[in-house]
Amino acid sequence: MRLEVTIPDPIFDQAQRAATASGVSIDRFLSEAVRFWFDDEPRGPIATPELIAALRKAEADIDAGKGLTMAQLDESLAAKRAAWLKANPC
């Protein structure tokens, strides 16, 4: 199935850079990005071994009763975003 969507230019530009860095077309990259969020098993250029390992560890921690507060999660995501933006300037 083909679907056309409108993506804001800054987001498209980031996706284009990430696709180029991953060595795949923008179509494949965006398709994999959507699939990543809805598939049971992450795969493709977005699902790096490091990301999958982090997801598995988080899943195990949650199963073991460990968790994060929303403030801890926000802090962690902000740090990861800042690091990514530094490595991938707009």
C-alpha cells in the first residue's frame, strides 16, 4: 500500500540526513521508521544493535519491577536528544 504524507521541512531534512548516513533511500528510511514503532520485532536501519540492546534491557528492568519516573525519563531523553543533535547538526 502506498500513502502520501506531508512532513514538515525540518523533520524531512533530518530524516534525509539520517537516511543518507544509513546508506538507504529516504523512502526506505521513513518506511522503516514507521514500521519500527508498530512491528513486534524492531529491524532495519533505525533498529541498531545498540538500540535493540537498550530496549531489551529496559524491558527486563520493567519486568523486574524497576522503572523510571517521568522526570528521569525526560532528563534521559533530553540528554540523548542533545547528543544526537550535536552529532547531527541541522
